Amino acid sequence: MSPIEELKDIVTEGIALDIFDAEESLAFLDSIGTNADEINKATFGAFFGTLQRYLNRQLVLSVSRLFEEPKKRYRIRSLRTAINVLENNAAAIVIPEKPNLIVALKALGAYTEGMEKATDEEITLEVVDFFSAKFPKANQESIAALDVALYATKTIRDKNIAHSEAVSWDELPKPTYVQLEHLVEIAKEFVGTVGLGYTSTVYSSNDPREYYLSDDAKRSTRCLNRMFKKLGIG
């Protein structure tokens, strides 16, 4: 497939789906946590406790997949794979939606002065540099909170979810929900920018932080909240 087709496949069939799963899990977990006392009083604690456990696993898996490093043995759909496609094919890629791409980059705080006169290759390499700098790197020793949060997320995925290692849960580093939300926000910014600029697919407004699919990810939680009301919870 062409670089644009490959990029579209990574975004639509990988990154966007993992963002959706992560946001859906976060919304569910927030609603359950907000109503925890009343859930327990209504004797539904065991059911929602089990649901929380599965949602946490899905959340960790989804966020880990977003920031997975490219593999030599097989192709994966992640943010870093998408960056590699852009970087390795910068000289050949013709940007279909260049003005919209520049507007999106500017909204995120990128330096876009004179970018209208730049070549497509130069713009693509700027996109690569801009997002590469934003993407956290899993590092327990880093002074950057999101580097440590990503390390914790991948550690839980590797040692407790993907594999059942003989380690105590208390010994594992753990990201906060706020940190996981921030990691997902970075992925949304990338999809909103690159999705429109390179694949002509609208995921957000001109500001990539206004991600349209976030509302869809909360649809099931709205159903849950209606159910809570019928049960006299909340």
C-alpha cells in the first residue's frame, strides 16, 4: 500500500479504536467511582467491582497499544509506527489537506510561521519532530511525569495482564487516571492533526483537542447513568 494508505490503516484501524476503548473505559470508571457509595449500599458492589477490574485491564491495554514501539517481526498500528511511516516517506508524501494541517498544528502550539511556503517534505518532517517531542518515553527514572506514567502502564500490562508474573500487585508502579487521560489526549491530538491533514478524515475541529469521537465513547456510560437512576442510584 502507499504511505498514505498505510497511515490511514494505522490511524483508522488501530489508533482511533484504541482511543475509543480507552475513553469508553475512563468514562465508565468515572461513573462507577462517582456512585461507589450508593452502589455498595444497593448491594451491587460485587458486580460493579468485577466490571471495574475488566475496565481497568482494557484501559491499560489500550493506552499501552497506543504507544507501542514498532516491531521488526510484525507490523503494529501505533503512534510510533505512524511517525515512522511519515518520516521514512517524507520525500514522497503529497499532503492532501495542507492548509488544514497547518491550522491544526498552530492550534497545538507548533511554530508554523512561513510553513505555507515550505515543501510537503519539510512540513512532514516538522510534523514528525513536533509529535516525537510530545510522545512520552517509558522511563521509570525520568523527571517527566508522563514518561513514568507510561512506564507504569506498560509494566502493569506486561507483568500483570499479558503475563501472570509472580510479583505482588503492591510492588507494581501504577499510573493515575489523570495521567492515563493525558496520554490519551496526546493520541487524540495526533489523530486529529494527521487524520485530516494526510488521510482527509475528520476526527476533530480545527483544534485537534476538540475530538469528535470522545462524545461517542461516552454513549454507553450515558446508558449506565440512566440505569443507575432506575435503580435509585445517583
